[in-house]
Amino acid sequence: MAAAVSTSAPPGLREGAAMAARGAEAEAEALFEAHTAAELRAAERRLRAGIEQKREELRQMVGERYRDLIEAADTIAEMRLSADRLLSAVRGLQREEGLQRPQTPLHPLVFPHDPHFLPPPPLQVRPPAQESFYRAAAQLKLLLEVPEKVWGAVEGGRYLPAARLHLLGGHLRRQLQLETPRARGGPILARFPILLRQVAAASHLRSTILQESKSLLKSQTVSDQAVAEALCAIMLLEDSSPRQALADFLLARKLAIQQLLNQPHHGAGIKAQVCSLMELLTTTLYQAHALFYTVPEGMPPDPALPCGLLFSTLESTTGQHPAGKGGVLEEEVKLSSWCKYLPESVVEFQPALRTLAHPISQDYLRDTLQKWIAMCSEDIRAGVSNLLIYVKSMKGLAGIRDAVWELLTSEAISQNWEAVCRRLLDKPASFWEDLLQQLFLDRLQTLTKEGFDSISSSSKQLLTLALQELEVKSSNSTLSKHIQFEHNVALFLWSESSGDLPSDAAWVSVANRGPFAKSGLSMKAQALTPCVQSFCSALDSKLKARLDDLLCYLPTDSSTTTTTTKEASPTVKPRSAFDRYADAGTVEGLLRDHCISCIHHVLGCVREELQSTQSLLEGQMDAPSDARLNAVLFMARLCQSLTELCPHLKQCILGQSGSTETALKETRSTKKLGKGKAQGVTPVQAQWQGVKAELLQQSLFAYQIWSSAVTKGLVQCFTRTLLLDTAGSVLATATNWDEIEIQEETESGNSITSKIRLPVQPSWYVQCLLFSLCQEVNRVGGHTLPKVTLQELLRTCMAEVLAAYEKLMEEKQEKKPGGFPLTQNRALQLLYDLRYLSIILTAKSEEGKTSRIKQDSGVEKVTDFLEGHIDPFDLDVFTPHLNSNLNRLVQRTSVLFGLLTGTENQYSSRSGALSSQELHNILPLASSQIRFGLLPLSMSSSRKSKSAARSAERVQVPPPALPRAEDEASRPGALFRQLVTEEEDTAAPSLFKLGWLSGMAK
């Protein structure tokens, strides 16, 4: 091969071929070097298989192209032959004069599709047989064109012309006798088989026109004229009466309502669906009036309310026109030349009803519409109820209601609505009130119930979690600060935080603050701990969310004011379809009832916890644990402060009047001044007062559990110490006695001086009892304890103490062998302790009560027993001094035990030991008015001696004049300099001689 190339090719080509051969040899050598023989054979097989595949594909492609080419050539040849035959046939037709011969009238007929057909001149007189032939040909041409015209009218939405053309086609078929049983064997169908399809498609055309016409009746956006034409088409095709047309119209609208209610709904689409439903209902009544209502005889028609459109359309469709005007083919007669061969019965064809279309009576129309509304109401209620399930907020309900109101109040709908309803139904119709209002209220009630059920369950969980945290027993270092505050409210009261004062406290007064602004100091003053605040804040935020959502459904103040202004104007009368806020009272009642139920649920949870705690504490013999009592106190404070820290609770119960009640409270109280009669309490306010009373009652119940447990624990220790019957225990609990000099007159008239010793302090266990009681009261925020609770605590404690003394009395009366005798001195101390406890633990407000009478009888019984162990002569001598010491002790400890004694026992009047010179009945704690430099307080002189103190002769010292009080007070350090001066001048004991204050002053 290389040799052949080298001998015959030019030199340049020979050189290229040589280089290619050398490259191929190099590649072949490289292949043999890189691969084994087996790999080379496999590569050879793959290469040969690929070459064979490409050859086969090339053969197939060439074969297919050649076959297509042959088929195209054959087709071209057949087309040429067909064209030649057609041309020869046309030439033969032109040569023949077959149309002149009557024996073959239909043989050469090629019209109406032959463009070469030329009718004879109009002046030529044709035989009768030829005239009948042209008439039949024109009818056949028209019959073939009718379906196309019908479809065009249907596609254009002109169903009445389509029905008229369809009826014309039926008339043509009857004229040509195409629908008779012998028509298939006739000459026309034999020569024109296509007419068989026309006859079969006639029924399909009729069903299509009916279906499209009835589908148009479902639409609410079409005009009254379009609905009238669709109904006329149905009446012509079905040969029905106006009553049947009314039934078809209402049935179509009922199906439209069902279709609208069954549409897929997504969020905001529900509003559009409900509005479309209302628009469909109102449009149906308006169109029923425009189509079927006829004005009674003798009444002039109202131009603003057209009516009887169906009957006028029927009359124009079926009425006979004057001669020459034409019927269905009026336009065709004017535009087509061949139509002049049509028979007069075809040209002037008008569809007609078998029976006359009598107007519908008003009674029948009214009854039918009322039945239709009642029948649709069931579907509407069920469908709208299913739609409203997907509305999850009252704001959404209010949006749908407002959209319906705006639709029905629009001028297009509300302008003639009353007149239409009066004509059709003989009564006004309000679809909102009759169909939707109750559905909206039911959904609103469901949403309100679900919302407050959620609040109830979350509040229960929050309460359980808080109680679990409070009952955890661990050291103070591991507890959070809030839990420590719950364990010791005093720690919370005396702790400082950044939120004690509001940030704008310097320039915003308390009177100008909002009702919801609470400072930290106010919370501490009311002993409202952070846990209580957190619970109430969580509850109040949820109530606020519920209230804000519900307020969207209620009228706002601005809308109420605007409505009032419009109603007050005599010239402007707002046209409203319905009162949107007619059910505002019902809505507020739902909110109130569910809110009260929610509070009752929370109270039920609290009551269960308290009852379980009470049963647990009653079963314990020893002192209860602090963990359980902390939980009880938390629930007590919670119920006590719920109405204070949850302002939206009050608004939920009182409604919109609750928000303005606080602002108007001062004005109302001012108006009530000078009025002898108090205003009555409304039922809503009575419900609010009932909720507050239930909360307070539950709080008092919790405090009662706490007071009983505290009293039980403290009095157990007191009783144990009191009943110790050993000399050591008596000495261990003894306190200081006072030595008093008295003068007595002997039988001879001489006076002698003697000394007596009387107790001036209660026993240690008495002081420990009272001080521990004060500590417990102070630990829970005693200044915020209800007065009833404090009185109950004192009463229970006094009863337990009295029971301990009675038990001591019983033991001493038994006179057990080896027991320690009850001496006169111990009897004096016990008597002093008992009388002191009786004074401290008995509130003045309980005087005259049954419990106080029982206690007094028990105290008298024990007192008589103790006085029986004292010499009667000594008792007469001791009693005045004992009473004096007792009164002095009460006055001295009235501040120390102030949480127990209360303000009514502080600074109480001293008994007959007072001198007539003392004008004021106050406790002399300070010898000067330094503590309040600018206040004219009373002062008392110092006691000269113990005997002078016992005689209680005091001289009232008038307050010193302060001629330059302003100058003295304005100088720095004036107060403490004056304090130091007064302390140096007088030796009287003063409150300001305390160590820290004296050191600070000096």
C-alpha cells in the first residue's frame, strides 16, 4: 500500500503518507508495549463490533429515507390522477346541459358548495319542478349551516338565538321530511348521506343549549337580560311554563349556593365565600323581582324597579312580526341571495309555546320564594358553620361580619331592598339576622370557651409548678431568690431592687399614672411576692389577649360616638342593613360567664390543694413543716391579690364599663356626696363582687389553715414548758420582780412602811410565745394580713393557751404525790402571765362576741383557781400594784407586739392611776419633740423615783416655742446638734438614747 502511494502520488503527498505511516506504527508499538495480547484482542473485538453497528445504522437510515421518497412519489402521482379526473368531470358538467332536462333534477347537483354554480337569470321563467328543486336546495343549504350558527351562538353566550336556530333546524327537517320513518329510503338522504349526521346531532345540540343555559343561571354576575334570555331558551326547548322557569331559576341558584359552600377554603377566602353567598342571595331576590314579578292592575310601574322582563322577552321572541320583517332569518334574508328560494314558512319562522305564558300570581311567587329561602337556609347554616370552624379568632369573625355589613349596606344592594322584599315576601328580610348572626355567636362562644379552657389548664399547670417549687426542701443557698422571698416575706420587704420606683417617678405624679402601672414599692407594701406577681402577670396577659381579641367584635368608643352624632343630626340618616353590635350584650355575657368559670376552675384547684393540706396537717401530731405552709401562704396571697394584679379580670367581667369605672370612680363619689340614697348595684357588678368575695373567702381559708398550724406548733412548746412540774423549771422560767414600798396603818393609828415583791415581767415561755408569734406574723407580711385572720389567730392562740392553763389546773387539783406544790409566788406569776396574755391576745373588736364570753368565763375560772392559792389579805394589797404593773407592761410591749395588739391596743388609756393633770392619753416614749422637729408633740417629764412612777403623778409640759425653726432646720446638722443638746440637758430616758443613734449624733 505504501509502495502504491509512493509510485502514483506527488512527492508532497508521498511525504505526508510516510509520516502518517510512521505515526501509526509508533502508536501500534505503544499499544503492544502497554497492553497484553488478551487486552489487544478484546480491544479489536470492540472496535470491529462498533464498526458493524455503524454500518447497520447507516443501512437502516438509507432504507427509511428511500421508502419515504417512494411513498411521496406515489402520492404525487395519485394527486395528479385525481386532479385530472376532477378537471375532466368539471369539463363534462360544463358541456352537458343536464339542468335543462327535468327527468334528472338532482343528478348534477353540486351546490351549495360548488362555486361554479350560477343560477339562471331572474327574468327567465322556470318550470314549477325547477322551482321546487331550488327551494329544496336552499333548505338543504340552510339546514347544513344551522349547526355551525348554533355553535357560534352558544360559544358567544347567546343562548336564546341558539335555541331559535335549533328550533328552525327542527322546522327544516320537518319540511324536508327527514325525521319520518321512511326518510332513510328517500332520495334526499340517498344522495346526501351527510344529512344523517345532522339529524343525529340535533338532540346533542338541544342538550348542550339547555346545559349551558342552566349553567348561566347559576352565575350571580350576569345581567337580568341574560338570565331572561337563558330562561326563554329553556322554556322554548322544553316547552315549559313560567312557573317551571321559576323553579329552574331557583334550583340553579340553590345549586350555586351549594357549590359556593363546597369550595376549598384557605384563611381569608372564607370572608370572600360568605360575602359571595350574601351577594348571591340578594341578587337572586332582585332578579326574581325583575324577571317574574308583574305589577298589579291599576298600579303605575316604578321606573327604579323594572319587572316582568321574562314575559316581555318571551313576547318579543314568540310574537308574530308584520309582513316583510322576517323571523329568525331576518338578517340572512337581507344578506344572502339564495335565501329568496326559501319557503315563506321558513323565512318567517317564529318559535312558539304550546301553552300561553300566563304571569305568575303574587301569592304563588311569595310562597315559592319563602319555601326556597327556608330550603336554602338549612344548607347555608350547615355550610357556613363548617366554614367558620377554620376561623380561629374573634378578630376574623368581626372582619367577616363587617365585610357582610359593608356589602349589604352598599347603595347597589340596599337602595331598593325594602321595596323588593315587600313586593316579593310581604315582609322585610335580613339575611344576617335570620341566617348568620346565631352562627357567628355559636362560633364566638366556642372560641371563647376554648380560649378560657386553655387559660384554665395553663393556670392549673402554673399553680402546680409553683407549689412544687415552694415545697422543695433545701438549704437557702440553693434556692432561688424568689423562692426565698416566698419563704420569708420580710426578706422581700426589706430588700432593694431597681424596680422599686418607676423610671419616671421624678416627674409623673401618682394621680397621672395609668391604672396598670405598679411600682416595686407598692408591691412590697402589699406583700405581693415575685411568685405571686409572676402568676398574676401570666394570667393577666392571657386575659388581656382574650379581651383584646373579643373587643374587635364589640363597638369601640369612637364608633359609638360617631353613631350617636349621626343619630342626633336630623338631616343625616344612615342607611344600615343591620345593627352590627346588636349582640354586644350577649357577647359580653359570654365573656363574663366563661371568665367566671375560669376563675372558678382556678379556685377549685386551689381549694383541692388547701383541703389536702388541711387533712394532712390535721393528721400530724407534731409541728407542721414550713414547706407546706409556704405553699398555703402562696395560695392565700394569690387569692388575695388576684383582683388587684389582674386588672383585665375586672374588665372581662364588667365589660367595657369596667375600663371606665376606675376613671369615673372619683367623679361618682363626688356626685354621691350630699345624696342620702346610694345607687343600686347592677347584676354585673353583683357578679364581680361575688367573684371578689369567693377569692377573699378562699384566701381567708388558706390563712386559717396557716394560723391553725402556727398556733398548734407554738402552743405545744408553751404547754410543754408550762406543765413542767419541777423546781428547776420554775426557776428557769422566772423573770424579774419589782420591790415596792407601801405604807400601812396599824390598829394604833401609826403608819409603818413595808416592802412587797410583785412580778413586772411575764414568764420567759410567755414572752417566747408572743415573740415567736410576732415573728411568724412578720415573716408572712403581717401588715397585709386580713383583720379577720389576725383576730382568728389571736382567738385560737388564746383558746389553746387557756386550755393549757386549764390542764395545769386539773393537774394541781389532782395533787399527785411527789408533785411540786403551787406556791403563792408561782400563783402570782401565773396569774400575772394569764392576765397579760388575755390582754394581748384579745382584740377589742371581739368584745361582746360569743367566743370572747367563753374565753372570759374560762379565764375567770383559772383566775379563781390561782387566786385561791394566794392569801386573801395579800391579794387585796397586791391587786392595785399588780394592775399598775400589768398596764405599764402592756404599754411598754405594745410596740414590740404591735402586730398582735393592733392599733386599737396601742397607746391605750391607763387606768385610774393617772392624774387629773394629764390632758393627753398617749404613751410617753420621748421626752422631747426632736424626732419631728416641726410638729408640736406633747412631752412628759422624767420620773423622779420608783414611788413617783407608781403614783403616776405627771406634769404636762407645753411644747417649747420655736421662734426660728426654719433657720435652725435649714442649717446642716441642726437636728443632731439639737438632739445632743437635749440629751445633755435632761436625764430622762429617751427613745433616742439608742446606741447607734447616739453614736451617729455625737
